[in-house]
Amino acid sequence: MQTSSVPPGRSLYLNLIVVVLALFASITMAESTGEASSEAKVHIIYTEKPTDEEPKDYHLRTLSSALGSEEAAKDALIYSYKEAASGFSAKLTPEQVTEISKLPGVIQVVPSQTYQLHKPVGAGFKLT
């Protein structure tokens, strides 16, 4: 008869690790398939620079074309960029992203991402 070489406390610890890893994997898979959902998410829409109207008016007109009304465009619009680049950010469903991507003057549509700065780790580094 063989005896287990794993101490009793370790077996519980290993089982816990397996459960946590399985949970993490299922959450990751759920997030990766979230793109197929119809939930509106923030996207950045890069457009040509308007020459004959104010950038915000042009952005609202472009967004209205994809969403079907000016009111829907005003509700979805988050910010209108006009200095370094021309474009806007808006909450769009995947279907709306497809629709607005086809419009003339729209250069690119990308999901908005938030990046976190990591503070330096180690002796002698201090953030003030």
C-alpha cells in the first residue's frame, strides 16, 4: 500500500489553487466573448478634419448618421476631439461600430482603453 507524499494541509492548499485558477480561466473566457454582446462600450472614432463646420457639429452629424437621430448622437457622445486629432468618443454597440465605420470621413474606430501607470518598485524609488 502506497501512502501519499503530500502533507494533509498542502492537499487543501493545492485544491484551492486549482479552484482559483479554474475561476480565473472562466472569467477570462467570459470577458473575451463579451465582444459579441450588444452592450454599448466607449470607442474613439477618428475622423477627417472638417473644413466647413465646427468639429463638434461635424462629429454629431457623423454620429447621427450611424445612430439614426441627433438626440441619440447627443446621448452617446462623450467627448469631441479637435486640437491634436479630429474625432470623438462615444458609447456604441458592436452593430453601431460597424455602421459608423462605413461612413465617409471616418478613418478608424477603436475601443477605448484605460492604461494604469505602475509605480517603480525597489529601494530608493519614491512617488510624491
